[in-house]
Amino acid sequence: MTDWMNIEHFMERYTTFFEEMVELEKVKLSVLMSNDVQAIQANLLEQQSNAKRIENIEVERQNFFQTHGFNELSLREVIALCDTEQKVVLEHTYERLQHAISQIKYHNRKSMEIIHMNLSIYQAAEVR
């Protein structure tokens, strides 16, 4: 028998983690827009730490899924297996997760645009 309550708790923690990452991506974007070299350097170190945290939570998710017999399944596929009232909760949590990931991608893309723009400016200045 599948422990859906345990899965629900894990999904909530996993989703909350990525919602927190959205806020950190917003900070990164703001720092990049400031052109404050020291702040950018400090944020770069923080981003490296965050990348390790993301890697760790993904390993944790994989281990959790393996422990619960969902080795090769996606989150969406796991939720589809649930036939209890918790399915509604899990689907809502999944939607929050998808929104958070979408926001992370958006902010990361904007950050990359700023980085590319700044690199172009610096390269153009070097040519002169």
C-alpha cells in the first residue's frame, strides 16, 4: 500500500524548496542589474551553493521515489496513480512546482540576457 501522506509531505517540501529558489533567482537578477561587481561576485558564490542544493534535493527525490517503488516515474505519473482525495492536493502542489520552475527559468533567462549584454559591451569597449 502506498503511503500517500508521506508522498504529499515530500512533494510539499520539494515544491517549497523550488519556490524559495525563485526568490533567490529574483535576487540574482537584481544583483546583475546593479552592475555592482562585489555583489555579483558574492551572488556567484551563492549560486554555486544553490546549484549544489538543487543537486542534493534531486538526489533525495530520486531516492525517495526508489524507496516508494516509483523508480522510473515522473511526479506527474506518480500523482496519476493516486486515487484518493490526496490526488487533488498533490495536483495542486504539482501546479505550484511547475509555476516555480517556470519562474526560475524565466528569471534565469533574463539574467543570461543581462550577462550577454554586459559581455557585448565589455568586448566592444576592448576593441576600441
